[in-house]
Amino acid sequence: MVKKLDRAEARAKRQRRVRSKISGTPERPRLNVFRSAKHIYAQIIDDVNGVTLAAASTLEKDFEGNGSNKEAARKVGQMIAKNAAAKGVSEVVFDRAGYLYHGRIQELAEGAREGGLKF
């Protein structure tokens, strides 16, 4: 009999599978995404040196609006692209952290692309 995984277990399994294949380098750091019910967060991470280069979220002071919808995710994507450009980062590896690529995750990625990040 096959055990059915709950959502958290399934996401953790996908996250381990994805992270085994990708890693951020100084040339192409990793764009990591985390979403909760109320907010969305993004970080650009250099895994070789263990350093977070840039971050953006719906909790920042200059963010206006609701933090849990697609428009907010697109704004966070544009904010992370702007912060990355200030640090000299133009290319990243996208780490969706086990989340399916649709909805807020997809909007964040498209916002980051609009802001100038390549992945």
C-alpha cells in the first residue's frame, strides 16, 4: 500500500529534489522564494560563500498593499531585481523551494524578469 503524503511532506520532498540539483555560485547566485499565507519573501544567496546578497519581502517598510496576492508577488519580484542590480547581480538560478510554478511563485519570477534578472 502506498502512503499518501500530505502537502508539507510533498513540498519537502520536492524541495530536497530541487536543491540537490541547483546551487548558487558567485557568478550565478540562487534566487530562493518562500511564501506563507500572508506574505512572500525572496533572497539571493551565494551558496559557495554562504552569504545572502539581497532580499525583499512584503514586510518591508516601503511595500504598499496586501502581501498575499499575485500583485504583491510581482512587486516583490521587481524589488528583488532592483536590489540585485544594486549589488551587481544580473543572472540567477531560480529556486522555487518545492512550490509549484504557478500563482504567486510564477508572478514573483515574472516580476524579477521584468526588473532585469535573467534565469
